[in-house]
Amino acid sequence: MEINVHHMELSCVNGPGLRLTLWVQGCALNCKGCFNPGTHAGEAKTLMPIDELAQKINALGVVGVTLSGGEPLDQAPALEQLIHAVNGEKNWILYTGYTPKEIFQNEAMIRVVKAVDLTLAGRYRQNAKHPYQYKQIIKTSERVDVDFFRTRRVVEFVVSNSGVTKTGLPVYI
Ligand code: SF4
């Protein structure tokens, strides 16, 4: 099985500690004002075999992985396999546009939410003071400090051969 990946970067602003943030490709939710429209198309961007990606993650000196997008739960079976293929020392954060009600009606999505440590769930709202103001939190462990999302508003700029990308929580308040 493969995961359709938009891109990934090391980051300190998409969860506590140095993390790999994995932006998946593909999202049909079409939230108004979405800040990442380049991830919507469902066509293959970079198809990564799960075992290969798990080996890369295991070799990184990161505390965890953040799943973002695009819509990670549209690739729920592949993500579930990835999480179980990575060593148990890494913690996992999931950003999803699906609401808890939608998630809990779908067995594949439920398995991913149970496998990660923290999920921030719900549609992006354009009028929010910051992108996660209206997200609902689902916790399955104490391994991720929830206060990170209440107290930190930091933006990171990543410069690469393909240009400059911005990620994190800008200050709107
Ligand atoms: S779920 Fe995320 S990627 Fe998808 S449209 Fe909404 S904000 Fe954009």
C-alpha cells in the first residue's frame, strides 16, 4: 500500500517538539478559505510505499509525526498501516477536517483516531481567530501536551529548492 503525499518537512510549530509534518495529497471537503488548496486534487502527487516511509521516519531524530493535508482520513487504511509500522517511541498528531460525528461513523477513520495520540477535528472556519480555534480535541493518551495548541502561535518559513512555504499558527488575536 502507498500514501499519496503532498510534501513533508521537519517542523517545530505543528505540535510540541521537533516533528515530521506530513501533508497528504487529496481533500474533497472544500472548506471556504482553505489555506492549502494545492493539496485538494486527488491525483497522485508523490506515492510513497508505507514500509519505505516508516523506515525514513524511524531514522529521524524526531519526537513525533503530525499528519496534515489535504485530508489525512481520506487515506485512513494507509495511515493506519504507517502508524503501526513506525516504532512506538514517536507520538502522533492528526489534523482532520472531519467532525467527530463523521469520524465515529466510519470504522477506518476510528482506527486511525485510536492509533494516534491527539486529533484536532472539524472543518476549517475562515472567520476563526486562528486555524484551530473551533477544532475539537480527541485524546487517546497523555503523550502530547494539549496546551501547546492553546498557548503557542508561531509561524515557520521553510525555504527549499521549490520555494518558500509557511506553516504554523499565525497571530490573529
Ligand atoms: S479539510 Fe483542510 S485541506 Fe481540506 S478543504 Fe478543509 S482546510 Fe482545506
